[in-house]
Amino acid sequence: MAPFELSPLQTSGNNRARHGWTWRLFGLMFLLTVSAGAQAKPTLIWLLRDLPPMTILEGPKQGQGVIDQLIPLLIAGMPQYEHSLMRVNRARGLQMLHENPFACDPALLWSRARAQWIAYSIPAVRAVSNGLVVRQQDRNMLKPYLVAGEVNLSDLLAGGERKVGVVAGRSYGEFLDSVLDNAPGSALTVHYADDALSNLLSMQRMGRLHLVMGYWPEIRYQAKQAQITEDELAFYSIQGTEKYLSSYVGCSDTKLGRQAIKEINRLLRALPREPLDQRYAAWLDPERQIDYLEHARAFFKDQAAR
């Protein structure tokens, strides 16, 4: 046998070794491909704000908001995406919806301006409308602006003498947004912080601010966290607003965002409404709870028939 000639046994062994390495390499490539495929899932970023009773990110009722209960249902129903939760303030959340190709906010009001660059779901939750809160000791300042117990906000803001605290970037509904947009700058105090509403209420308590705009359940919750008792405050509805409004899920107006909205709409249509409606109603005054539940039941029944 030539010095460097392999015997049949050696040749057979080397072939088996080569085949073994080939299969191991194939298996490794398969695992890498599967892993890459798993990692290739688009990541949907959920933008969350501290917005009781919708989302409660800290405090004694953390995680007990209405949207806090809705998000896990949406995530479970969309396994085709990776999901990431990000805490933001209102201004940062809007910036993310502008800049990120795949972000969603689960608690947005609809507005004509935002609908130009945000893809909206069908209504997700019904909520009480925004109003004005004033210290009990300052209630008389509102008398000249009251019409059937509701505040004429345009007249109140026109003089620029009554400071109204608002959260930067927040929509209060199309009607109120329009009134605020036309108000003198001197009439508004705009706050940008993560805990903007709490800070505004503290400013009001110190007499640096006359009025604060917001949802009564949210104001009541944040006031309690700021050691402000409920009987220190009085809440007024605003003339021209409806009793209830809709909250929506809004996503980046991109191909990914619009596809996610289709999936979200499918899940919302199949959602049992009563548990969410009951959870929201629990935040209302007892005399408002029955009215709210009857309204929400009729509203979503009408939505389902469309």
C-alpha cells in the first residue's frame, strides 16, 4: 500500500465523520434560522401614561386601571408580535407615534388633526367628559360664567385673568381643544412633567392657579395622592361637551401600525364589554354609575350593529 493511501476502513470512517459534521452543521444552521425567524417578529411598543382610571402605573391601585386590564388581552391576542411596554408623558408619547414606525397608545381621544398621522381603532372604552375643578373656597369666581350649572369656558378664558391648568400635549376632546387653542396664552398654565396633573393640583392648592381641567375620576385620584381631600374641591361640567366620550387605541400610521389596528379591532369586537364597563363605573360617584352602565351598554350594542 502506498505510504499515503487510506485503507477502506479509514476512508469509511472519514466519510462518516464528514457526514456527521455535515448533519451537525445543518442542524446548527437550522437552529440559527429558527432563532432568527423568532427574533424577526416586529416589536410593538405600547406607550403608557399614568392616567387613572385608565392606566395606573404606580401607587396603591397600581395595575388596576381599565386599560391595565385590556392590554394583556390585546397582547395575548396578537402573538405575531413581540410586545414592549414604555412609560411616557403625553408629549413624549405623541413624539413616539410620530417617529416610531410601530408604536401604539391604548388610551387616546380622537381628533381630526391627529387622525392625519395616527391610525385609530374603533372605540375601546367610554369615559366621562373633561371638566373644571376649583377649590371650594373659590367657587364664587365661576358664578359669572355658569349657564344651567355648566361653565361657559370661552367666556371664562377670554379675559385671560383666570388661570386654567392643562397638561401639555393632551387632547381634551375636539370641542375643548378648539376653545383652548383660541384662548389667550395668559389664561393657560401648561405643564409638561410626567406627573403634570398632580403638580397642577398642588399649584392650585397653593393659590397659584385658579382652575384645573381634567376628568373628575382622575382628578379625585391624583388629589388623594397629593394629600388633597375631595371636599376641598368642586367639579364643574363645561357647556358644549357631551356627558361621555370615547377612548381609542391609536398606532403609528404606518403599514405595521395599520395592520395592528385591524387586529386590535378584531379583538375589541370580540371582547366581553361588561367587565371593562363595570371596572370603569366603579370609579364614578354612585349616582352616576347606573347611568354610565346603561349608556355604555347601549353605545357598544349600537357599535356592534354597524
